[in-house]
Amino acid sequence: MKTSEFEQGRNIIMGVALFLFSFLILRTMYIFSNSIIPGMSHLYNLYSGNIAPNIITVILFDFRGYDTLGETFILITAVITTTMVFGWGSLKGYKKKETPQMTEKSTIIQKLLSFPMSMLLVAFGVTVILGGHITPGGGFPGGSVIATGYFLSVVIYGLKKTPLRFTHKFLVNLSTIGALIFLLTGVVGLVFSAYYHGTGYYLYNTGVDPYQIINVGAFGWDNILDYPDPTHPGVIPYLNIGVGFNVLAGLSLIAMFLMEAKKDE
Amino acid sequence: MFNSTLIPLMVVFPLIAAILVNFLHKKDRSVKTIAIISSIVAVVIPILTLYGVHLFSGHIRTESFPEMSKLLIPDVYMGIVYAYGPLQKILLVLLTIMTVFVIFLSLNKKLISGVYIAMIFISLASVSAIILADDFFNFFVFIEVLTVAQAALVIAVRETKSHKAAFKYMIFGSISGGSILLGIALLLGVYGLLNMTDLSNAIKAGGALQPIALTAISLITIGWLYESGLFPFHVVKSNMYENAMPEVAALLQLQSKVVLVAMSIALLRIFSGYSLLKSVMLGFAIFTVVVGSVMALQQTDLRKLLSFVAVGQAGLVAMGIGLGTSFSISAGIFHAINDVLSMAILFFVAGFIFEAYKTTKVDKIGDALQKIPLVGLVMFLATLAISGVPPFNSYQSELRIIQSAVQAGYAELGVLVILLSVATFVAIIKAFYLIFMRPGSTAEIDPKFKGTMYKTIIVVLIAMCLFIGLFPHVIYDPIYNVIVALGV
């Protein structure tokens, strides 16, 4: 059999397999809605009102807070991998490239409008991050909004002239701080619950203390992790801030590397 | 103090170390210090921790939830749960010790960066999480982290071939990651649960599997094949091993086999009543064994050859698990541990040869036994070990796999296992002869390269192989007890 005939046969087999598989998935999706059981989601809806007003944030940062830590690390790892493609941290060493001179392509309107717009985006992003526990939003969307603001100003003004200038080192520091806030808040929960209760729980919400196992306020300093807010969401806003730092730094770092790589085409 | 409190630290501690070394990426001495101290602490934590269950965020198990229609079973875990038992302990100690070796070897090189070490730490943390997780979604999250971190370790070599391999790995990774996630979503929809123990109880309580759960099983099995590097994905996986630095390839094959074991146990636990799953696993495992050993016989590059041998051996592990009896599953897991050790020696030898000769093409190097006799001796012993020659460790596990195959009524699989051992032996001993004994070498040895660290580590590892071969019950008995207790 010639190679081409062989490939043709293989393509037919692949096509049939793909068709059958898609049929299976679509059929499953079609009958799916009849057999859904609420399960955990029902439980979470029942109990999360005790912790913070925004139920989605409570599920994301309290019941499944450790998963969110993992998701943050997917982002960190992906950002580092992307920078590695450009040579950062590779086994052959990294040579800092000259920042390319941007050709003047932006129009006056773009130049006039993009700075205030990116400032607005940054301000909006900060609001989204800080209001994560009461309104829709949180660290992931807020961080991406700020990174969008940075990206807008970099695209319009270029890396050298941009008014919203982050250095590479600053972004790496920010990302480190964000990740450490999340990781160490968890360790604080672990240490406090181990101290009062005997068994430690990672990411235990020490500010809210939902199971009354730690004696909040016994020393005066041990409820520092309750966010000063009438809703008393405990550590959730701090975790939001950590994730926000991380997302903002990660996405901006990718934008920066992409802009630097533009010269090489 | 050393109760279940320490369990999350097995994941969190390497993550903190990764963040710190990534932050200090240029300062060589501080990166070295942090990496060495943290990797040693990472070995100590699993040894100190007592067996138990860790509840994340302190969310307890509900007690007899009244509305049965919404939950299927009366009491479930509310949050994420990690379970730590004897099997997890063995796997974690093995994983952390091997990671320490790889970090030590990597730190000895020039131009090593904190970013690279950070990726090793992140992969360590994610494999630890995969071993410990009793929660399906957490399991998936860390599988994704692992895929990206492994790709980064290969990309760091910065050659066109390694970029290609990592890119292919990521593409297939996105397909398999997507299918695992869809499978988990379907299971969450029809059973409303994510915890593996609860899910298994709910499926047992519900009687026959729902048709939607069957789709979920098939989707998750696709992910299982990819993560373990079995048959349709074996080329992608062996490409990764071959294009990474050889010592990192040793780490990658270790991680794949540990994930293979962890994920198989998870699947068998959840769908214990569904026997077709085991047959599907067995079928793919047989394909992998055949394809891996045949392709290994054709190679002329030591790294490529070892990559295919590693894939074939993963097939043997999966075969033990797919046979589906307690005896065969524990034999498969035992073989995973043995194989990881001897495969690591061979990859470290390849790393030594790569550093000394700047190539691993077997037809260029010759006469090496006179120059590096110790490495040659250890490679010969490791070849014996991996082919299942007594008194080394793989003999014990391969014997058990053959016995369990015969007991399960598949005597012909025993023949296949023996053929695989022979093929592995022939493939590696050919490379050994060409590199170490054939007169006339076109490649010159680097006279400055001493490689003391490599030599120490391979001698320690071959001693470990011999120890397990002589006293197999130290490792095998706890595994067998766990598998019998799980009742899969």
C-alpha cells in the first residue's frame, strides 16, 4: 500500500471516529438536563451566607479556596512558560534585548483618549478586586481589567513612552507578592487552627471562624485577618487582592514580552 | 503536632520554594541555598506526617443531610479533602528523593536559572497534590499545572526540537485536559459530588451506572491515557523525554508513572463496579507494551531509546493495573516503583554521557569502559535490573505480574511480559556494547568533566534497586494491604 492510500484510509477512520465521538458527546449534553442533581451546589448555597454576601466568591475562595490556589498556579506556570519561550530562564542564558523603537502609527485621537481610558480601566479594576466579596467580580476579572489598561497604553504609546510604565522587575515582584499572600494566608489559617484546635486546617477563614474553633480576638491581634468591612468576610478580600496582583502581573508580563519580541518578527 | 496538619505542606511548601527561587532568578548562591534546603525539607515532611485526612478550610463532613433527593447519600465532605496513607507515603518519599537528586544534578550545571528550578518545584508540588487528592476537581487542577510545568522544563533546553516536542505536548494536553474536565463536569451533574470517596459511595448506592456516567468514564479514560503516556499518546510522551535534559527526563518519567498509578487508583475506586473499564485499560496497556518495545529496538540515540523503553515499561505497569485483581494491581504499582528507580539510573547515565561527550548517539561513542569504568558497570547492572534479572528489584515485580496474569486466566500475557523483558534487555545492552565496549570512538571525552555527583547518585540508586530486590516485602506488603483494603 502506498503512503498516500494509507493516509487516506487513516483519515476516513479518524473522520468516522470523530463523528461517533461528537454524536456521543452531543447526545449526552442533550439528555443531561433531565438528570442533574444539585448536590454540593445546594449545600454551598445553604451555608455560604454565613461567610460573605457574594455566594460565588465564598465558593471560589472558601469552600473551593484551595482549588483557586491551584488555578492561580496554572496562571503563574503558564506565564513563566511563555517567558521561557522568549528565552527567559532557559538553559542557554537570557540576553536582554534592546527595547524596540516603536514606529509612530497611533493617531492623535488614540493618543489623546487611551491614557484616560487606561487610567479608568485601572481604577475600575481596583474596584472590582476590592469589591469581590460583595459584588460580582474578584481577583481574576479585576486583575485582567488592570492588565488590559496597561496593554492599551503600551500598544498606543510604545514600551518606552508609555505613561503607565511597569518594569520587568516590578511585575515579577508583584506576582511573587500576590502568590505569597495567597500561600501564606493559608499557612496562617493552618497555624491558628492548629494552635487553638489541635488539628490545623489549611486556608481556614480565621477572620470569620465559621466553626467557632479558634478564639477570635483572645489576644487582640489574632483577628487581624478579618477585613475591616461591615460584612466581615474574613480573609476572602485578602485572597482576592493576592490573586488580583498575580493576574495583573502575569498578564502584563506576557504583554511586555510580546511587545519586546515584536522586533524579531 | 505531626498529625494531619502537615499534609497540605507537602504541596504548599514546594510551591513557596518555587515562588522564592523564581523571584531570585539571578542570584546564584541564594537560589542554590534555598533549592537545597527546601528540597531536603520536602523529603522530611512526608516522613514526619502521620496518616490521616486533611480538610481544607476546615469544612467538616455533613452529618445525615435530610434532603436525600438533593444529595443521593446522607453524609458528604463539604470542602476539599486530602487523604494520606501508606501508599501515598511510599510514592511521596520516592518522588521527593528523586526530585532532590535531580535538583542536585541540575544545580551543578552552568547557566542554571532559578526559573528552571522553580519549574521542578512546581512539578513536584503538583504530582504530590495528584497523589494526595481525594477530590476530583483538585486532581484536575494540579494535572493542568503539571502539564504546563513539564512543557516548561522541556522548552528551557531551547532547541527547535524541544520547542516542537513541548508544543505538541501542550496541544494534546489541552485536548486531554478538556476531556477530563468535561468528564468531571458530567459526573458532578449526575451525582452532584466531587469528592472521590463520596462519589464512589454514591455510585454504589445508585446501583447501575447512568448512561451519562459512561460518557464521563470514556472522557476521563482519554485523559488517563495521555497523562500516563499510553498507546495513542506514547510518541508525544517519548518525544518529551528525549528532548528534555536527561536528568529531567528521569524526573518526567517518574512523574508520568506516579500519575499513572494515582489516576488508575482513582478511576478504579470510583467506578469499581464497572468491569469494562479494566478491560479497556488492559487493551491499551498491551498496545503500549508492544509498540514501546518494538520502537525501542530501532533507535540509535541513547536518549531516544531510553524514552521508548520508559513508555513500554509504563505499559507494563498499566497492564498490571488493568488485570484488575488485588494481586495484579499491587504488582503493577510495585513495578512502577522499581521501574522508576532503574529507569532513572539509565537516564542519569545518559546525562553523564551527554555531559562528557556532548552527544548520546551510540554510533559515535566507543571504548568508554576504559575511561569511565564505574558508569559502565552501573549501566550494565541497571540494564540487568530493568530487564528483570534477579537479584534486582524488577525481577520481584515482573514475577508478580506474570503470576497474577496466570492467576487471572491470561497466561499469554505472561509470555508478553517475558518478551518485553527480553526486548528491553536487547535494546539497552546493544547501546551498552556500542558505547562502552566497541573499539574506535569518533567523539572525544571532555577531560575536565568529573561528574562526581552523577556517580554518587547512580551508585546510591543501584544500591536501592538491590535492596528492594533482596527485601521486596518492605515495599510490597504495605501496597498490597492498601489495595486489599480499597477493595477495587
